[in-house]
Amino acid sequence: MSAMLRAALRRLPLPHRGVCPGPSAASRALGGASGARGGKESQSPSLLKDRADTVIIGGGCVGVSLAYHLAKAGLQDVVLLEKSELTAGSTWHAAGLTTYFHPGINLKKIHAYSIKLYEKLEEETGQAVGFHQPGSIRIASTPTRVDEFRYQMTRAGWHPTEQYLITPEKVQELFPLLNMDKVLAGLYNPGDGHIDPYSLTMALAAGARKYGAQLSYPVQVTNLNSRSDGTWDVETPLGVIQAKRIVNAAGFWAREIGKMIGLEHPVIPVHHQYVVTSTVPEVKALKTELPVIRDLEGSYYLRQERDGLLFGPYESQEKMKLQDSWVTNGVPPGFGKELFESDLDRIMEYIEAAMEMVPVLKKANIINTVSGPITYSPDILPMVGPHQGVRNYWVAIGFGYGIIHAGGIGKYLSDWILEGEPPFDLIELDPNRYGKWTTTEYTAVKARESYGFNNIIIYPKEERFAGRPTERSSGLYDLLKTKCSMGFHAGWEQPHWFYKPGDETGYKPSFRRTNWFDPVGREYKQVMEKVGVIDLTPFGKFKVKGADSVKLLDHLFANVVPKVGSTNISHMLTPRGKVYAELTVSQLYPGEFMLVTGSGSELHDLRWIEEEVARGGYKVEIENVTDEMGVLGIAGPYARQVLQKLTTEDLSDDSFKFLQSRHLKLSDIAVTAIRISYTGELGWELYHRKEDSVALYNAIMDAGQKEGIDNFGTYALNALRLEKGFRAWGAEMNCDTNPLEAGLEYFVKLNKPADFIGKKTLKQIKEKGLKRRLVYLTLETDDVDPEGNESVWHNGKVIGNTTSGCFSYSAKQSLAFAYVPIELSKVGQKLEVELLGKNYSAAVIQEPLVLTEPTRTRLQRKGQSPKI
């Protein structure tokens, strides 16, 4: 490290927590590109209204953006309450980075909308925003990082925003001050840059007022009371506002707001530091502004700030700092535009990495450092949307990157509130992905991990291990944990694949085939040729009963209501005809149903059902039995033979038909058995008390010794379901797709008498005809397989995207589902799928690749020879 920089660090005055140095610490650090930043906005607190349609709590950029979008869309009576002043909390001191890039799929839409909004906001509101768009470059300095860039390129190819994989020569051309010794490639996003957060928020506020929203501050919310009709009383020192809905956008005060209504939101403040230098002669001499760079191995971002540089690191989880006292003791009263004391020793190795990559930093003087609180959720993603279990309570919290998210999230939430459904799928931001298992301890350890992992390589099938296992564990966890590689699913541990002697064990992530590839093939063969057992306990499981249960489900689902003792696959659609959820529905007794959904959509689906019950006044009882009930799946040609040894019930095909459900005892253990299997093979799902899981599992394994029974995991299950042409919610279908284009016509009964949600729109979609369709592809690949969200090409253009994929262990080639234009959806159509920078030949084939066991049995009875 240079002596000059060390001297600069020693001279640096450190802002102290609780002391606001000037009107804004960030304004002194950043200078305010537009000059709009700095002066404290004066506001006389008053409520003006005692009724509102929507009360937004929190005046950071996210809350103000929501107020702007709701008011601009024409919603009357939008009120925003801020306890201090606008931008207090995290917004005012943010570094203001903006980027089109996101490793997720639909979050790219959020980023793109934000940037397009910020480009025109000054013209619309007359308020300067200090928006710079020099572009940004992510630096790859290892071969694996180059693979990651190629992986991200195929995921971005079917999105409209620009993104390029560029050579080291192009990187140097765009950022001539880099040391190129380690640079192998760059991921370049034109249009990226940075914005002044204070000016941005003030422009959004000006727009919100222009369209009729009321922004009141300083007005602290002191209590929230829900009324019997679902509305809220919002209590403040100036009076009470009765609101149709409330939105918690309170930043690191979000926990305090949640506690007012008995919720423990899993958010925690972390310390984030960035450093600003004085003028650097080499920077001043440039004719154009430098792009933002992100040195991913060095784990920092760096951008030009006037004629100097600004850089901010993300320390490792061992070095980063949480403000966990705020979680236990609350945010100190009056904290608003204060900072923490800087700790440059904590980030010294990152400063040194930055100086190696950008050598002019060695001669730079640091003139300011900003260390302020930003809010993290356990998985780094915010929580956005309505909250399960509390009517008309919405959240927009946990933003680690609030500046780039603010515009898009304001629009997304506004559309959802006004239209009654999300404009597109963002299940990864659903606040209901967390539950009672998300303890304060878990939140802290995961936030620490997530912060430290900001710039790590993101692999397919990624697993992160901090905070695991949670208190939410399957009855089989202790029995199986040393025998397999576990995956994390909504707090649960579930086997991905099992070990045998000679296997390379453990988690070995890769963009290519890795250590699980052959073992998964072994498990696939086990189920196809013998019999296998899988732990399915993480399923979400609800009991629904009552006088209106049939009427409710007939309205919720596009399929018919199953008869007593029967099961079907049913879909809940949105008013616009999108697939909100897929569930297995069984009528166990007259008027009493069991609903089963995937682990990741448990509370997502339950909230939708509960909301419809409240809206329609249905007389039903709903019980979430997810944590009380274990589930074992058994599948394969010998599944019946094994289970028959454990019961006197007749399990023959004539007696226990496909899609029937029955209460029975296996080895004297009570189970609800459903003849269904996501493998497509002969099988049952066995629902039982979780405390009976070990006994039931042992009884089945003992009974199946002669048949060669063994375990299988979710990776093999995925390969089996894809070969059968089974769709998966969240991949082939979600709030971006309608069931007709997804090939779900069989499950949608447009002629049933009940007016189910989405029926009218779906009829209109059918009449107009589809523009795209889900197709089934085989691919000629080498050591890489499709995962989903890759670009599909035809005649040199991207025309669609895969949704999921894997290696087919029967066809010995890759297999994928993909959405393509209707004119390219015919069987035999030749296409290409991009994987790791290479286009592989693909062909549309007739689905399924392998017929399901019930279909094979039916054809055999007719004297035909079915394909396997």
C-alpha cells in the first residue's frame, strides 16, 4: 500500500454516529452533481386528511416512488408519512449506482424501468436528478468468472436491454486507467451509471405532489390498528388516518412498524462504507466520464466522482459489520441523517485490491468516507407485496439496492395495487417466502453471508449454507443428512442426491456437469427399473373445510372440484388469465379438502386463498398443516409390491386407481395415500404425522429389500418429470404465462358452470389465438445442459427462452422446455439454444419423451406397445 494513501487515511476526519456533518454527509462526500442536494427541505407537519386509500409509511426513494406512481395512475387519497424528512435513513447517503444488470430474470425489468424513468424524470418534474450514464463493466479475472459471464449473457439475450461480453482490449478502451494484467473479459452494460439519490427522491416527490399525493413529515406513525372490515387506523401524534391499505416502506425502521401488528420482518441494518478521493490528474485529463467498474474478485465497485474516484467494497462475512443492536433494542430515537464511525482497517485489503486494479489510486488523497446503514434481508433481495395473514398490509422493505429498485418497484407495486394482481412474476421478492422459521438469529447470519457474497460467482443450482439447518426440519433430516447432498427449500432441508461408495461427495458447483451427474443417473434408473423413496415433506399443505368449501374451490380453480376420494391437478389463475399457482387438490371427506403446493409457494398461495375467502365472505376454515405433516413419495414399477406388504388394503390398479386418495394404515401407521407421482411412474404420496416419518420410512425400506429399494432426490425427480413432459410452476408457468400457451388445456375447464377467476379473460385469449407456445426440445450438447432462462435462436435472432432443462438419461441427450413464437412451434422445427456462449442445435419434438406409467398401462391393456 502506498505511503501517500496511508498518510491520507491517517488525516481523514471520521464522521461519528449521531452527528450529522452538515446537511448531508453524502452531499459533502459527493458534492451533489446537480447542486440540488444538500439543503434541508422545510415542511410543516400536518395530516390534512383523516381518510386515505393508501398510506405509505416511509419517505425514502422507494416509498416516494410508490406515492408518485399511485398518484400518477390516478389513485386518489394517497398519503405518505415520514417520521423525519424525505431521504432520511439509507437513501440520502447511498452511492446511487444504477445498472441494467441483474442475475435474476424479471428483476432486470425492474432495473430497466427505473433507468428509463430516471432519464425522463427531470423533464417531467422540473427537478434535476444528477443522472450520469457512462455505462458499467464487470471485470472477469478468472476463467470461471468468464463462464459466469457467458451464463449471464444467454439469460440476458431474450431481454430488450443491452449487454455485451467484451474483450480485454475493449475494456481498456472504455476504462484506460485499468491495470490489464488480470483482465480476461468484461460484461458491459451501456446506459448504466449513477444518480444523485437526494435529487432523485425530490424529483419523485415533486411528481407525486403534482399528481395529487400528500407527503407529510415529520409525522411519526405511533400505532396501527386493523379494523373488522380490513381497513386500518394509522395513529400519529397529529391524529388518526383511516386507510384502505397501508404500505410499510420504512427502511431500517420496517421492523418497528411490523411489530405494531405482531410481525417480525426479517431485515437487519448492515454497515456499508464507500470512499471518495480528491481530484486525480489522470481522471481530470479524460475527455469522457469513466464507466463504473465492478472488480468482482476484488469485491468492490468504483466510479468517477467529478475529477476524482469513489469506490465501495463489500467485505467478507467475517469482516463485515451488522448493526444488530437495532434489531434487539430498536433504532435509536431521532436517528435519521446520521452516519456510523468509519472503519478503514476493515476495508484495507479491498482498498489495496482497488489500487492494484486502478494504479492511479495509489497517488490519490481520500477526502471523505461515508459509513451508513443499509437494510438487508436474509437473501439480499427485498420483500415486496401483500403480506400473508394480515389483510391490506403491504411491504416494500429490505432494499440493499434501493436506488436502482425504487423506480421499478414503485411502478410494480402501483400496478399490483390498482389491478389486483402483479404485472409480472417476481416470486423471488414475495415477502411470504419467509415464515416463522426465519428467526432473528437466522436473519443475522444470512445477512452476513449475503453481504459477503455480493460478488461471488453465481452458479446454477446454487446453495448457501449459513444458518442451516433452521428449526424447520423434516422428520427424516437426522437420518439422511450424512447420506446425501441437501438442498434448501423454504427453511427445509431436502435431499438433492444421494451418495454411494466411490462418489465424489459434497457441494461442487459448476456451469458444466459436475459430481452429481452420474449419481442422479443412477437414481433415475432406480426409479425407472425398481423402486425409490423420496422425502417430500417441504410441500405446502392446507386443509379446507366448511359449508362453502366446494363453492370456494370451484371459484378459485380452473379445474373441476374432485369428487370424494379423488385428486386432481388444479390451477389458480389471475383475473388476466395468468397462472398464479398450481396445486394438488384432494377431497378427503365430503366438503373437506387437502391442498398441496410446492415448498416455495406455501404462503404465496395461502395468502391468495385467504384474500378470496375474505373478499367473497365464504364460510370455510383453512388450516395450514405444512409443519405438522410429513410426506414420503414412493415410485417405480415395484412401488405397489412394496406397499402391499405393509397393509391389508387392496392396492391393485382396479381397486386403487390413479388420482385416487385413501386413508389407510401402513405398518400400523396412519397415512393419507394419494396415487400420484411427479416422476410419472407408478407411485404414491404418503401424508402422515411428521413424528411418524422415521418409522414409516424404515418400514418401507425394510419391506422393499427384496425389490432393491433405495433413495432418490429432487435432481432425479426433475429429470423424471421433464421426460414425462410435466410442467413446473415457477418455470413453465407463473404470472407471466397463461395456461393455454403453457399447454395446460387439459386442466382448464372453460365449460364448467362456475365463473372461476380468469375464465372470461381466458376465453378471450383463446378466441384471439396464441402468439407463442411452450415446446419440447432435444439438444445436441457436450458437457453442459440447459437449466432454464437461456436464449433460443433461429436464423441468427433470439426468438424465445427455455424455462427448464436437464440431461435425459433415457435419450442420452439434453432436454428442455422453451417458449417460442407459434409459427416456430411445430414438431420438427430446428432451433438453437445458447449455453455458455455457444449455440447448440435443438429440435422441437413430440412430447412426452417417455410416456407416464398410467398411459403405458392403458395402452398395454389395448394391446399396444408403449414407448418408455
